[in-house]
Amino acid sequence: MGLPTIEPYPMPTEADLPANRVDWTCVPARAVLLVHDMQNHFLRAFRSDSSPVVELVENIRALTATARALGIPVVYSAQPGGQSEDQRGLQLDMWGMGIADPADAGIFPAVEPDASDVLMTKWRYNAFHRTGLREMLDAQGRDQLVVTGIYAHIGCLMTAADAFMQDIQAFFVADAVADFSPDDHRMAVHYAAGRCAVTTTTSRLIAELETA
């Protein structure tokens, strides 16, 4: 029950990416950047001085800075602490009571949101479920979602898959997500590339956005 202790592993590079089935291009006027569940509680499972967390934090910082400079909305998802059993639902069976300490619900300080960013409360794996994410996209006339954060094969992948099913183009940034293990990380990237998203890297996506 609860989170595993995650051993260090190398962050994927450009050479590790699978072929994408689609060739969507990310455009600043169409995109929203999602920073998924980068909370103290979830980051504590990693060694903060090792891969993949070092690259994860560095790359999310680069992506949020680029997004803000280009006028791309930045949305953070975060699960609340101190949930009741009813609020946890079936997550209680899988993961226990979740975040107990309110401080653990906070965003990891190195990637915390700016005043201009949106912080959404998230109740399940999928960042669209019982949040205002879809309504925000619609209100701003945006139909692309850049997915970053943790964990790649759980909430990040579920969100990318749901984006696809809502006709929202998802961009799954392979070196700006992290996971329980290299196998879980690899599975998430390969599934996204073959079924619901464009997989890319931080440097490739930033170059694409800046030249769009």
C-alpha cells in the first residue's frame, strides 16, 4: 500500500523515443501546458539528487518559462491532502489514504507556480476528471495539451489518453515526466506514441514552439 521507493534511473533521451503515429505540431496559440501532480508527497519517493528527478525538474522549469514567455497558459494539478474515505474512493484500495500532511500537498518548490498560473484540484488519475481543465481549454479556444509531471504511466498517460478521446492533441514530453521505474516510463512513452499523443523532448518542443 502506498508509493514505492523509486530507485534512480536514466531519463530517456531523444534516441530512446519511439516513432510517433501522428505528426502534430505544437503551436503557442493552441496549447496549454500541464504540470501534473508535482507535489512534495509524490517527489519524496525519488532521490532528489539523482536521475530522473534532476532532469525532470530542470526540464519542467524550462518548459514553464517558455510557456509563460509565449503566452501559453500553465496549469498545475494537485491532489488535496486529508481526503476522506469517500473522497478517496477506489484509490483508497490501491494507494491508501494518500496525502496526510497539508505541507505534502504543496507543489515541489523548484517548480512551484507563478501568480499567472492556474492551480487545479485533482481527485483521480486523469486531470480532466472533476476539474475545470476542459472548460479552460474551451474558453480560451485551445485544443492542444502538453503533458509533464508524475507519474508517467498513471496520471500523465491517463490524461493524454483522455485528451485524445476529446479531440485534444496531446504532446507527451518524455524527459519532463518520471515514473516508478524505467520500464514503467518506457511503457508510458511507447503507448502515448502509438495510441494517443506525440512523444517529444523538452528541447525539441521548445524549439518547435519558438519557431511556430
